[in-house]
Amino acid sequence: MVVKADKQLDAKGLACPMPIVKTKKTINELEEGQVLEVQATDKGSKADLAAWAGTVGHQYIGTVEEDDVLYHYIRKCSDDTIEEKTYEKTVSHDDLEERDGLVLDVREEAEFAFGHMEGAKSIPMGELESRMDELDKNQEIFVICRTGKRSDMAAQLLAKNGFTKVYNVLPGMTEWNGNLTKNVNGGM
């Protein structure tokens, strides 16, 4: 299947948040209505780019996978500079240790398996919309990812769906110095 794109962006080998950072920069070079093809190998990029496009007002058209490369298609929808909304309610790692609530890890399963906060619940960003019923709207939910980008989008999605006690944990797991629980060696 070939989708016509006006411009290609090679983001292969890059991990979150780099595919989004590069996409943001490249889409600014396009005219309204033009389509950007983003080539990526990061499995999380599908959910990340779809969520990012939605938060800034571009149209996420879809993704085609061929030989371990994901080809994402995004249509530029507005020529205005779009203010990217970030989720206001945030907590730090230190605050997290003093709070009682659910830590929701929205990284991909493999990222979670190689190290996560003890007791954290794993729901990858791409599955969050279909798995929200697993979460309690009355509980404080602390959303975390690798850098704070996916968790920001996840927190916005939860808030839009009636969750009022949602916090984005900043910075993400890249700077977490606490204990890690691992689920590798068949423990998944």
C-alpha cells in the first residue's frame, strides 16, 4: 500500500520523545493540507504521534507497518501556530512518594518490563482509550512515561474523559532514582 505524502521524515532508530520533536519541526515546513510521512521504528510512536496530532489539531491519518518500520501519515490542518496545551496538574518524584494513589505507567510493555515503579499499573498509551474502565475515577492517578511527553497526553485524555484527580509525573522514568521492579525472564 502506497500513501502519497508531500514530505518524508526519517525518525528510524529514535526513541520517545524524538519522533514527536522531529515531526513538530518538519510539519511546520509544510503548507496546510499537505501530508507528512514519518518513518519510525519505535513501537510507541504510533500512539504518541496520534495523540500529539490530536492535541495540536493536525489530522492523524494512519500507520502502515512494513518490515519493522512504521510509516505514519499526518495531514497539516492549520497554518496558524498552534499552541500546544500541556497538562497543568503535575507532581515531582518527591511529591509522589508522599501521595497515595495509582501510578499509571503509559510506556510500551517492553519499557515497563525492563524497569518500573513498584506497584505501577501498565497501560500503554495506545491502549489507554479502550482500557479506561480499569481505572477508578475517584482515585488519584499519577501518570508516568519515559520523559513526561506521553504521560502529558495521557493525563489530558483522562481529564477529557471525566477523571479529575490526574497528575502528570515530571520528570519521567529517565530520572527516577527510586527502586525498580523488573518483569523480564518470562515474568510477563
